[in-house]
Amino acid sequence: MKQILIINGPNLNLLGKREPDIYGNRSFVDYLKTLEAMFPDVQLRYFQSNHEGELLDKIHELGFTIDGIVINAGAYTHTSIALADALSAVTAPAIEVHISNVHARESFRHHSYLSAKCKGIIVGLGLKGYEMAVRYLLSEQPSANSPK
């Protein structure tokens, strides 16, 4: 069974409450149930933290044994060289996701330290971006448990 880690960074625990005009009215935990129903043969592992070190630890813990990472690092996208280094260090490919179109927002959101370490970026398509990232990882990557 393929395993994909979904990581959400700071303030994404407030989805459904935080700025619904930008992020919508649905919590990620609720949306995760939809993703799990879409991908019943995939183990989706979800982790959210407002603390950079915990995000790093989770990437280090699972990044060598899973089939892919979907990461929305929130504000750490624009500040964390450490997260970029962690993604670069592990073998699991990553897709960067942003719910809003960060390029249509404040200029500080236009730069990502993570993008160069990811296979691709999905920006501005709402929660659907997570589904698209999972679909890509499933279609393009061999299973970590498959013979090489």
C-alpha cells in the first residue's frame, strides 16, 4: 500500500475559521475524510504543526520510507531554509501546495524556499490542490515497497 504524508504548517489548523474568503469554510480534518474516501488504497498520513522543528522532525521520521509528501508549509514556505534542506535530504518526492494564489497576495508570499526542492507546485486551487498532488504522486512514483 502506498503511503503519502500530508503536512500542513502554521495556522492551517484554523482552516474553516481563518479568513474564509481566502481559505474557505471547510476544516482540513473534514477535507481529509474526503481524500481518504477518494484514495481507499492509499495510507494518507496527516500532520499539522505550528512549530517548525516538529515539521522538520516529521519529514526526517517518514521521508525515507513513504512514497511522497504533500506539503503546505504556510508562512514557513517563505522563511524556512531548514524545511527546504529537510525536503532535499529525504528520498520521498514532494509537491508544494498552497490553497490561495500566493502570487496574487502580498509580495513576501511570492518567494518560496521549498519550490526548488519539490517536484511541482499547485497554487490557488483551494483544497483541491491536495487531491491533485496526491494523484500526481500516485501516478508518477513507484511504491517505496516495490522492488527497484
